[in-house]
Amino acid sequence: MSLFKTNKASPWLLNFFRWYCHPDYVEDLEGDLLETFERTKEQSGPQKANWILAINVIKLFRPGIIRSFNDYQFSHYDMFKNNLKIAVRNLIKHKSYAFINVLGLAIGMTCCLLIFLYVNHELTYDSFHSKSDRIYRVVTDIKTPTETINTGVTSAPMTAYMKTDFPEVEDFVRLDPSQFLLSDGEKSYQEDNGMFADASFFKIFTFPLVKGNAKTALVDPFSVVLTESAAKKYFGDQPPMGKVLKLEGEYDLTVTGIMQDVPQNSNFSFDVLVSLSTTLEEIFPRRAEQWGNFAYNSYVLLLPNALPSALENKLPDFMEKYYGETMDRDEMHYSLFLEPLSAVYLKSERGSPRSGNQINVMVFSIIACLILIIACFNFMNLSTARATERAKEVGIRKVIGAIRWQLTIQFLSEALLMSMLAFILALLACEIVIPSFNQLAGKQIVNSIFYNFNHLAVFGLFAIFVGLLAGFYPAYVLSNFNPVSILKGKFSSSQTGLVLRKVLVTSQFVISITLIAGTAIVYNQLGFMRDKSLGFKKNQMLVIDFHGDNAIQEKINVFKQQLSANPQILGVSASSSVPSTGNNGAFSVIENPSGDLQSSNLAMFYVDHEFFDLFELEMVAGRQFSRDMLTDSAALIVNEATVASYGYQQPEAIIGKQFSQWGVEGQVIGVVKDFHYASLQQKIEPLSIRLEPDNAMYLTFNIESTNISNTIASLEEKWKKLAPQRPFEYFFIDESFNQQYAAEVRFGDLFTYFAGLAVFIACLGLLGLISYTSTQRKKEIGIRKVLGANKLGLIKLLTQDILRLIVIAFFVALPITWFTLSKWLQSFAYQTEISPWVFIIAGLMALGVSFAAISYQAFKAALSNPIEALKNE
Amino acid sequence: MSKHHLGEFEEIVMLTVAILYDEAYGIAIIDEMEDRLGRKVSIGALQTVLRRLEKKGYLDSRFGEATKVRGGKRKRYFTITAFGKKVLTDVKEQRMGLWNAVPELIWNKQ
């Protein structure tokens, strides 16, 4: 400290004293301190004198001498009122610039708020369960000699035995989402949102029951709990408790409880909850001990403070103990893992009834930041460009005695004012736009922007932050002016921050071009997936879904014959799956090239003789199922992917090899060319096809494209006669296939809107900038015209700077877009190429849009009468 | 007790200001008190008391000349007001009254 270094009284101490001391007393008290200092210095030297000074300064720190701090703030309050007044006057004086600034900020804020709502919604799925931090989903990895499958399901005994063996497992629950037929005695309904659940369901998850007892509702077999909407659907306004619904035409279920509808932000989606004891104690009791039957989504509730990783480490031994022999014999190794409940919806890649895409969430968050950056850059640009207007004011204020930071605060508060105005506009805009936004996103995110006051406060802070962020740089620049040069008249501000302004405009356009190109690529990919040849006939294929109704399966040939007796119907086939409906997997054993029997998990289709012809599938080796060969009921057809996974070089090589699948043994008789039976997001997995038409779940009809509604009506009539117990449910394969991309299409739409908004904001900024520069250069243009410049040359002059920047932006945007969009495309197994056209179009669009924005101003300036500009010289 | 409550230190300060007549400023008051009473006086305590007495109206203050030694800061001289004189004499009379009421015996006893 300078106490010990200098000959004079320490300025630190004096400054400190001046700060706290009452202004009326400062002078004489400081004088006394200095006199004492001099005296002590003469007696004992400067160091001691400073030491004594320090002591005295501390001793004077007493209530009677300290200044009143209220008085201190009071003058700042007045100053702030003045700042506000000046800010408002400024806004009114330059309405158009203020409008552009506020509008740009408002749009940017609206986008950010909407994206925040969406991202927040996605990130908080299932957070409403009171025990959510202790709930984990149990998932299985199946390792076969050829591959590892990551599933989201387990078998029934796995979690049950986990509870018996591990004390840290407090409870467990198994869930089986199902579709089944429910009838109330008169009408039959196909319930697609059904689920079987253990009695512990309500103990683990927080789904409030409106009627009935949560502890006992699902204990007994044949009990069912309905959601309020389901109750309304089945029973209208009648009291539903105790009523009976018939399951699949056979079993009577009693309503033991009514619960609130499942909220939107949960990965669970069900309307009808049947007790799992119905299946495991009554209908299929063997499943309770079948370790290899993967039918259940299972969750465990751990004790507080139990570590999931510790439990996971014990699971390999656990599996070895109960199922080790079978696993070794079948060459199928099961490993169990725990996923926290909060990760199931978004992060997990193993699927769930409702599943979100983490990449989408990230993409939108980034877009929100980018849009905000563009809006802030706009603000900065316009404010610094207009600096000359305020130069005189700044000069005079400085001369009167304003300190630099006072001016900074003044300009910051102007920025804050605009940002708060923008915030109010943004809130209004959000309120209006939210219903359409919900629709666009495909889910009910919130009803109103005012849904949560905590969040509203956060939004307000966010608006303040934006104001400070955007206003900081202009405030810095403006407060930096040299008053002398301003008042002398030598000040010209058009050079102020010119380079930075160019950088800002260029960045805005880099972002805009990236977004435009990105949108084009997204649309390309979607179109590609829509139009790609799938390897089978998908158009004009109508499918009736009868959910494996036993009565229909027994008479499947009758159904096929009678329903297709219609000149409009060109063919029919029965199968257990059709492309896009998902399929079963089967544990299968096939002979591999070295003659050993190798196990694998193959996708499986049960079909009839007509299947291959109806779907126009191509055989690359061997033959299809034939009515002449009676042994075909124990024959297997596989696809090319299976051939490759078993290590065969040629498809012909697998013909004649032995196979065994679910008790059926025989030979492989044919290889079908790979076709996309699932979505294009996944690679074609190995597939096995067997001849078992009485295990079919779907009837597929190839129908003429004329008079489709008549065909459907006639089919429905016949159906009602043949199968009155089954509702007539149908869909078209091409539509069903495309629906798998519904989420991507929505993503594409949202992306387009936000890209459009970003470009719009960038152009707003450009508009403001260009109108300002042309006003600035009015004199210059006037002189040039007088000297003989032609109109074209003038337009070129005014616009070439900006256009040059856009070209630079284009070349910067190129690699950025390429890199990020390639990553997005990689999430699809089948992708388009990124064509150079995309960039050319994006660049031209950017040029075109900006030219449109600036052309009006440029033309006006070029056509102006030079006399107007120069008459005041 | 009368309606003026004058603390011991306050009384001494006022008397010292009176002694110094026209020359009573911070440092001088401290010097005088330390000389006469032989005890250290804290600048903080003193200045607080001076301001308080001025607020009560017992003292008046005026600015004097600035000197180089004081870095160009002026001195603040304090003087007793008429009110202050009255208070001092009242307190003195009270004190004397008490003294006179003490019986001779106390002083002579062993």
C-alpha cells in the first residue's frame, strides 16, 4: 500500500474519506487531517504520519460525520427521469428508426420466447411425478453373434426378481401398451391407447385418481381404470364406477377407478389402464416366468440415496444367475441397464410411447440464439450509424460536466426503453401467435404466455438483458465523442465503427443464408424420403387392420375371397405386418457358412401365398411360397440383409440351409430383395418371412385408383356382415408410411418459418441502414449528379458496398451450412446429397431480398433533384 | 434535573471552546484539552460532539482562512452561542448547588 511508499498523505485514504464524509464537513475535516499529517510528519516521519492518518480516518467514520446516503441516490433518481424524458423525445422525433429498431427487437424476442416455451416443454417431460428423481426405466441390450440390439423393453420376471434380490429396489412396475377391442354391450370400440399395468403403477407415478382408490384399483385381475375422457367416450355422462367393459369379446373388466387425463408432457400416452394381473395371473400366466419374452416397459423405484450405477453393476451377475444357462445355449446375451425417467422422452434412443428428438431441441435453441444475435446486431448497427444526430448533444453534455459513464448510462437507458417496448410488443405477439404455434409444433405447449409468473419474471429479466446487450456497444461509442471536435464542427461520424458495422451486416447475412440453405436441404431430404423407391408397391394399397381377431384368423381364406369379390379390387393378401406398421422380432437359428447353427434376432412377417405378388417384391434367389409344396409351412424366406448378417457372400448360398424359429424347423427356400418395411430413418434390418396366414393381423387390398370411395364403402358393408364384432378400420400404406415422417415435416415447417423471420429481421436492419446512408450522402449524390453522373452509376454506387458484403457472407456461410446440415442428415440412414443448387438458390435469394429492400431508397436517391440537396450550401 | 442534559465530555468541549475564544478549531481544541486535562482526545469523538452541539444550538461555526499546510482547506472556527452560555451556567449552578448541600462532615472525616 502506498502508506509506506510516499512522502505525502495517502490519496487512497483521502479518497475514502471524501467518499463517506458529509459534503458540508469535508473541507474543514480534511484540512484538520492534513494539518495533523504535516505535524506528525515533522515529528516522526511520513510513514508514521500516514499511519496516524489512517487511524484518524477510521475514527472519523461515525454517524455524525458520515453523509446521508439517501441524499446521494436522490440526485441519480432525478437524472434518470431526465434520461427517460430525453429518450422518449428522441423516439418520437425519429419515429421510423425507432420503429425499425423496436420492431426488429420485438420479432427477435417473440421468436426467442416461443422457442423457449417449446424447449422448456420438451425438457420437462415427466417432471411432474413427485418421485421422478428415483424412477428408472429398465432396458435391455441383446447381444447376438451378429449384432447388439438396444431395446427399451424387458421381460416380466426381470424386474420382479430385481425387487426380491435387491433391497435398494423399493418397488417396480411393468407396463404393456396395447391395442384391444372394448365393447360396452352394444358398440365395439378399437381402443388404441390401452395399457396393462401392475398395481404399483399409482404408487410410483403421480397420476391423480378422481374416483377410486389408488392403492387397490389395479390389484385384482380384470380391473380397469379409465381416464376422464375415456369414461366420457364409453359411458357418456353416466357414473362409470363399477360398470363392465368386455375385453376382446371374452373377458369382463370392471371399472375400479377414474383418473385425470394423462398430461401432454409425459412420455406415457394411454386412456385405458387394465390391471396386469389380468394377463400374468389369468390369461397368460406363463409370461410371468418367461425371461425371453420381451413385452414390457419396466420401471423401478429406488430407495432415496440409492445409486443407480451401483445397482447396474450387480445386474450382470443377476442375469447370469437366473438365465445364464439359456443365454449361453442360445448365444443371446442380455444386459440390463437403468435409464432415469427424465431421460426417457428426449435423450433415450430406445423409443417410448411418446418420443422426442434431442437434436431438434438443440437445433431450435441454436436458432433462437441466432435470431437474437441478428436482432441485436441490427440495433447496434442502426444506433451507431445514427451517431451524428446525437453528436452535438453529447458534446454539450460533456462540456457542462458529464462524466463518460453518465453518458453511457443515458444511452443504455434509451436502449432499455426500446427493449422494454419491444418486450411488451413481443408478449402481445406471442399471445396472438401461440395457438398457431401449438398447431405447427403438433402439441399443446402452453395456452398463454402468462402461464407461469416465475417464467414471466425471467422473461422480463431477459428483455432487460437484451436491451443491455444490444445497447452496450452504441452507448460506448456515443459516449466516447470528443466534445471539442464536435463543437468546432469538424466532427464527422460516418466513419464511426464503419468496419464493425460491415462485420455485423455480414454476420447477419451469413446466418440468414445458412438458414435459407438449411431449409432447402431439410425439404430436399423430406421429398427424397417421400419419393424414394421403397422396393415394394405402396400406392393404392388399402389395409384393413383387424388386430389378429381370432374369429377372423380362423376363416381367413373366406374373408379374402369374399372381400375381394369386387372388380375394383385387383388382389388381396393377409399378413402379420405390412410396411410401416412395425413388426415382431423372433429368436431364430440359421445354419451359417461354416455349418454351425447361429442365433440371431430377426424381424418376422407371417404371410400368405399372395403376399409377394401383391407387394411386387422381387426374389433374388430361390423361390416364393408355392401352393404345390406342402413343406412350405416349415420353410423360411429371408431378405438380403439376413444373408449378409450371417456371412454369406451370395444369396444363393443360403438356400437349403437349416433354420429353427419358434418351434418351426425346416430349410431356407428363398431370398427376397431388400425392401423398406420400416422407415427410411433406419437401415433395412434382417427379415424372415414364414407362411402362416392364420396368424395374420392385416388384410391388404390392391385397389383401382378410380372410384376409391365406392370401393371402401362396399368393403365396409361386407365387413360388417362378416365380422360384426370388429370395427372396420383401414388405412392406405403410402399415407401410413409418410406419417412416420410427420415429426420431420413439422420440423421442416418450423425451420422455414424461423428462417424466414431471421431473413426478415436482417432485411429490416438493412433497410434502416441504407435509408440512413443515402440521407447522409444526399449532398454527395447531388454533387455527383450536377457533375454528370448517370442514374445507373449512382445506384451502383449506393448499393455496391452492401452487395459486396453479401457475397462475402455467402462464402462464409457455405462451409458452415455444409458442416451442420451434414450432421443432421446423418441421423437418417438414407440421405440425400447436399446439392450445390441449394447454396446457389440461397445466395440468390439473399441477394434478391436485400436488393429489394434497398432498391427503393437507392432509386429515390438516384432520381432526386440535386437542387434539393445543395440549395442550403 | 433541568431540561438540558449535558454530558461530561460535551461540557468540557464547550468550556474549551470558550477558553479558546475566537481560535477554537478542531486541532486547537484537541491540543488545549490534552494540555489541560492530560488525557488523549479522539478526533472522531470530538468532531462528532462539535457537530452535535452545533445542531443543538449551543455552538456556532464559521469558516476561517485556508493555508497551504492544510492543502488549501479552510478552518472551521467554533464559538459559544448565548444559548450555550446559558446552558453552561445552568449546569454549573446545579453542580454548585449539589456541592453546597454536602455536609461539612464528609470532607473532614478520616
